[in-house]
Amino acid sequence: PIGMCCIAPVLVARVLAHHGVEVTVGSDQESEAYPYAGAAGAIASFGAKHVVKPLGEAHVDVANRVATSTAYMCNTAPIHEIGESVEAMVEEVAKMVAEK
């Protein structure tokens, strides 16, 4: 399994695009909260799929065994919410590890 958060899902999108990987960096609409939402466009340009997710949720691409979350891509969230985002991703990776 692969787990990535913040801007790192762009890397897995680039490497695994030919497998139809799905990832999230949170929003695909730039705003005060998501000033780096343009990363979703980069993900799409590689041929991967960006999935819009709220900060506290991870996206799991079951087929490719990849879990991603927003984390610091959200510019306005308090630190504990960033931590919850990372924790959601880690929990999903742990589930995949347990499944083998």
C-alpha cells in the first residue's frame, strides 16, 4: 500500500497514472482555504483522477492500494484538523496492510 498526503499525491498520480490511480489533494477549486487547488489540474493532466474530499477524510483507491489525504493543502485549517487528515490516511494504509 501507498499513503501520501499534502502535495505528495501529485507524485503518485504522475507515477501511477497509467494504472488509472485516484488521489486527492482536497479541493479542485482555488480559494482562500485551498490556494494550491491547481494541483488537482496537474493530477488530471497526468491522466490520473482527482477526487474532491473534505479535509478530515482520506480517499482510498482500492484497485491501486493508494490512500491520500489533504493535510496542509488546506491553508486555513487549525493544526489539529491537519493532524486528523493525516491520521485518516494512515488508518486507511494500516487497513490495507492488515488485508495483505
